[in-house]
Amino acid sequence: MEFELKALTEPGERMVKLAEKHAADFAVSAAENDREETFPVENITALKKSGFAAAAVPKEFGGMGVSSIHDCVVAVSRLGRADGATSLAFTMHLFRTLLTVRALRDAVVAGDQARRDRSEELLKKIGAGELIIAVANAERGASILTSQTLATKVEDGWLFNGVKTFATGSPAADVLAVRARYENEAGEMRLGAAVVPVTRPGLEIMNNWHGLGMRASGSHDVVFTDYFVSDQEFDDIGEFGKINPPFLAVASGTSLGLTSTFLGIAEAAHQIAVTAIKDRDGARYPMNHVTVAENEIDLAAARAILSRAAQEFDDFYQTGAEASPIDVSSTDVSAKDAFQLIKNAACAKKFVTEKSGAIVDRAITLYGGGGYLANSTLARLYRDVRAGPLMQPWASNQAIEFIGKVSLGLDPNKD
């Protein structure tokens, strides 16, 4: 494909090739899983068995050593072409793995042995194909900056109580990454986070996901009832209700991975439509020329902005170097610099997810009435792509507000 995204590193190239092999297999069962609203656990099992699930794990822990966010974005887009639900679920795991690698580097720099041991243990298990991470952070009535789930201090740890939504990939997860609000010893409301096992008492995956699209994503609610999290598992991640540059930069990097799923969906829809037009001699109609051209232009622009935003993150994190994550309290990086990076991710997320929807819409117009049938691949892609602009961070309205403030030199936490 012209303007097709390509990996920029050797480990990334191997990851993308493996993604393409998996995508060919996943495409076979995608329609059935969507129709039955069945999460494809077998797909995740295949990703673990091949080593793809360990792509971002350093080689010394059994992984492929992919450290580039850009290359991870490319690989995810390939999965998205075949099965958006699996791609979306895997992205949660992939970017939490990248975060764990950065947490390990940070712990080494800081001399934090407990966090180093915890990170190494996670990475070794992922590298051995023994562990998949899902994220359970979204909540009704909360935002990326807040949480309704409450962590209450008890001896040697915390009790979590709350209900999470959109825990994508939870049916295949061994552990969940979860946030909660808590009050520290000074009486300040803070946000805490932990990566915890799904088998511990007090956690229930509700198996209640019924979406307009992404029907096979397993995005169930998760209920925490007096769920115990030890002090060793619990981390403070910032002030409650405030835009925290280190945390939000991590979330925005993940957002680029999610965005690439929707780009892959758009690429697949466009290819289906173009192939159909050629097969039916529709290439001689002038309006088809116009519609195809509009899709080609939007695809080129979407690929470009997503690629550039991902490379910005790689540059910022000094890919491949023993560098700490964003920490404006201990590095030369200012909050203003971090906000600019996050703004770029928000621009890419909004642009690509909205253009992806428009591309799929045009693809159905090109294909004709057959694309409207429930068993059509285009109908599934049409429903799946609708999730993109709603996903945090950045849902379209929140992205616009943040982009505008940062572009005007305003502090998003004050103005």
C-alpha cells in the first residue's frame, strides 16, 4: 500500500511481520466472534505462544526487545485490519508492558529495589508467555483524571471498592492494571495504581459486555469488593483531578496504540471497497474516482500524523537508552514540554479516529448495499470504527479542549 506505515527498527520489523501472520489467522474467525459476541481467547493464546505478546519485553527477560512506540503502533495497525476487537484488547497488554519496562529503568536509576523486583517479575512472566495484562480504569462518572473506586488503608495494604467499565480483554487477563482514589496521611486526595491478579478474592468480571461495535472485545465491567492490594503493589500516581504530566504522557502513548487499531480498520475497509469496484467494473464511474481519492488522501494524512506523533514519543523517551520516564520533578523536562508532547498525541488521536470513521463510511458508499447487510465485513468494520472517537484519552471533546489550552500557552490545570 502506498504510504503504508512501516517499522523503523529491526526488532520492530520482526514484530510487524509476526503481526501480519497472526492477522491472517484472526481474520478467519473475526466475523463469528463478532456475531456471537465471544471474546477470542484462542487469539490471545496464539499471541503468547508465538512470543508476540512478549514483543516489548527486553531480550534478557525472554522478549523480542521492541522498545519503539512507533513500531508497536505499526504492528497493532496490522492486527486492526483483520480483527479490531483482538487488536484493541492486545494493545492494553502491549502498552502496559512498555510501561513496565520504563518503570524498571526508572527503578534502576532511583535505586528502588522493591519496584525493580516487581517489574522484573512481571516482565519475566510476560516473556515466558505466562501473563497477559488488561486495564480496568474506566468508570461511569469518572475521567482520566479521577476515579470513583476508593482505596481504604488497612494494615499492610489497601482495600479497593468500586466498579470499572470497558475492561477490554478481561476474559483472557491474568492481571488487571487498576486505579483508585485514596487519601494520604496529610489528608490530600490522590490517585493510586496497582497491577493485581484476577484470581484474588474480591474481584468479579461481570461478563456483561454488549456493544454497538467491538462485540468480541470482552470489555466487561469489573467489580472490586474489599479487594486487598498490598503496600508493595500500590503506587501513588499523582494528585486527584489534576492533569499529571508523567501519568498522562503514559496514557497518551497508549492512546496512539489504540488509535492505530482504528487506522487498520479504515485501511481494511478501503481495500475491500476498491477491490469490489475493480471486480464489478465500477472503476469507470467518475464519482467513484472522487470517493476513492478522498479516502486515499485521508489515509495518507492519518498515517502521517500517527507516525509522527509516535516518533515524537520515541524521541522523548530516548528509545533504546537507559532513560527514565517523564518525571518533571527530577529531570530537565518541564511540565510545559510534556504537555506539548501530550497535545501532539491528542491531535493524532482525534484526527485519525475521526478520519477512520469517514473512510469506512465512504467505503460502504463505494461498495453499495451489500455493505449494509449484517453479515458483511464492512458492516462489522462500520460498527467497530465508531468506538475510536469515544475512547479515552482523548475523546474528541476532551482532546479539543486540551489542544486549545496548550496551544494558547495556558495551564490545563488552571485556566
